[in-house]
Amino acid sequence: MAAAVRAKRTTADALLTEALDAIAAHDPRLNAFTAVSAERARATARRVDEAIAAGRDPGPLAGVPFAAKNLFDVRGIVTRAGAKLTAQDPPAEHDAELIRRLEGAGAVLVGVTNMDEFAYGFVTENAHDGSTGNPHDPARSAGGSSGGSAAAVASGMVPLALGSDTNGSIRVPAALCGIFGIRPTFGALPLAGAYPFVTSFDTVGPFARTAADLARAYAVLAGTPEPALDPDLAELRIARLDGFFADGLLDEARSSVERVCAALNVRARHTLPNALRARYAAFTITAAEAGDRHLAALRVRASEFDIATRDRLVAGALMPAQWYVRAQRFRTVFDAEIRAAFAAYDVLLAPATAYAAPLLGQRTIVIDGVETDVRPNVGVFTQPITLAGVPVVTVPITAPGTLPTGVQLIGPAGSEGRLLALAAYLERAGVAGAGAVPVLA
């Protein structure tokens, strides 16, 4: 990103103008942004250009416009987290830590993006702010709950955006919008200044249109050197997850996994026997913690919640404590299962979703002759991995004439560099990639 800025001698102000023009052109149809901070962005871009003119290093992301999901604190903007309940809260006094890190590297924040209320959802159909459309077909879902950030990147409005992932809220929209996204190892990036959802699972991370951009952004956020993006495939032990992760797929999702396996010459398969139980455990922990977090507001301001969110929060708040305790205890069982898998393999492959983007408002989808609810099941393949807390890079797979899907590259804790390198290899091989910016006309 920054290398291209310097090579073209493009100013940060010019890049920002392009981004603001793209937002003005495309966002009325996509509804990815809930607020655009043009004045702040102009001031930041001016500081970057002044640093370059003075011969100072502007940082590895010099002039790169970016957006942030509206659960990150942005100085002067109310951190609504997609809710009406928070609309009258005072504006944030300080930026979230990750926003400070990106701007410290020369990036330029242009605004905040739409999301599911309190991050509780997979579709970014927000009762208060409207739905976010998919850039490949605005009548379809961008995924969620970081759908606004994913759509902003996929449409070319910005090259980089921040999201959060509790049960798949980076991985699902990255797949459905056809871009790269990373859910880092649990705890690898600071949550300071990010509105909480589920303490046991909350993670934050970036979206980008290329693997190299994702790697550079992640290095800035994590404070680590950029990884070498040339994996030694001969040394990597890679397996496709079977069983639970091979069932209930529509053709487009199955084809994406097969294309990645063919490109990497993956023939090994591995089964996680407790994957379904892991999904149930993640669901239980999420419902219980979210319900408890919002219980006080539910008692006195229930009418201000999105009905779909409210009902799930109430159900979680009423959940027996023993269910939550048992789900947390089960994590030790699944952790052992994951550790055993990574003793045998370096990387595991799995679909990110079972299907491409559903229509906005679509309630059900038929898989293997069975009608299945869309909204709670978009994250069926991301939720079990959540329980393990391991890093995942989603790579976008798009065949001509089809909507994108994605494949999860899953590794042991701390293996973000290896996963990013593998994503870059798949992109260079022409298997993965965002491709051309979708035409929204």
C-alpha cells in the first residue's frame, strides 16, 4: 500500500480524495458507513504529506485510507456499536488503540462502518441503521457483524478496514464479500477502546483486498515485522478438515475448498470429532455472556433494542448457569483435540461459510434437501474454531460468473505469519483473490 503511494508519488490528500469520492458514489447504495469523518481525515492526510515533504518517514501505511467498525472508539464520534441504546452516549474522548497504531503508521481514518447491533449477528441487517449490501450484488448480504467494513473494502471505497470477530464476524463477511481477513490468535491484539461483546472470544483484526496489504496492516497492528510471504510448501503439513466441515455445503463452497486443496496438493483429511459440540459450546458461551452484559438495559430499555437482538439476549440472560459452566469446561476437551491436530499438521483448511451471500432478508436456505435458517447458521463453520482461540486467515475464492466464497486457513496459536504467507501464495497462484472491484451500477 505505502510502497505504491511512494512509487506513484501520490499524495495522501489525493488518495483521500479518491476514497471520499468513491464513498460518495457507492455508499448510498451499499450503506457501509454510518459516519464519514472527512475533516479529521483531511487533517491527518495533511500531516502525512507534510512529513513526506520534510523528508521524514511517514510510516509503512503512509496515506492509506481506512475505515473502522463502529465498535471502535473514534475521538469525537459516539461509539454506538450499531445500537439505538447508545446513540445518546457522549462521543469518545480518545481513539481505540488499534486506530492509534494505524494512524501512527501513516494511515488515514475516513469513517466508521455499519454492523449488527452489539455485534450479535452474521448479516449486518441493522434495524436502526439499515442493511449493508454486498458489492457483488447489493441485494445480497455483506455478512456480519463486520459487514460494513468488509463492503467498504470489497467495493474499493477504502483499501483497509478494521473489524471484530467473536464467532466469525471477520471470517464470514470476508468470504461473502470476496476479500482477505484475519482473525488473530485470541489476545494477540489489544481490545482497548473496542466495545465488548463476549469476553471469552472477542478478537479484532483487519480486512484488505490483497494478502500483502493484509500482512502489512497486521504487522503494524501487532507491532511485529512484516512476515515473509514465500511459504515453503514442501515443509508444510496441510490437511482438509473432514466430517462436520464437509457436510451441508452448497456446490460453490465445496468447490472453493477443493480448488485450494488442488493448488496446495492437499490429500490428507482430518476430523475433529467434537466440532459440533464445539459449535454448541461457543453458542452457549456467547448467549450467556452477551445476555449478562446487557441484562440491566434489558430490564428498563428493552424497546430500544433490535427485536432479533433483544430476544437472543433475553434467552441468554435466562440460560441456566450450569450450561455456561459445562460449555467452558468443554473448552479443555476441544483444546486437546486442536492440539492433537496441530501435532500432526501445520495448517488446517475449512470452508468459511456453507454458501455464498444470501439475499438481504432471506430467512431460509435449502441444503441437501433440508430447509435451514440463514441468520443463525451463516457462521456454522467459524464458530467451532472460535472455541480454540487459534488464528485464521480467510482467503476469497471467486469463479467467473459466481458470487465469492472463502476458505479458512487455520493454524496453531502464533502462526499468523505462516497463514498470511500461504494466503499470498494462493493469491499469486491465481486461486485466491479479490479480483476487480465489483461494478455497482
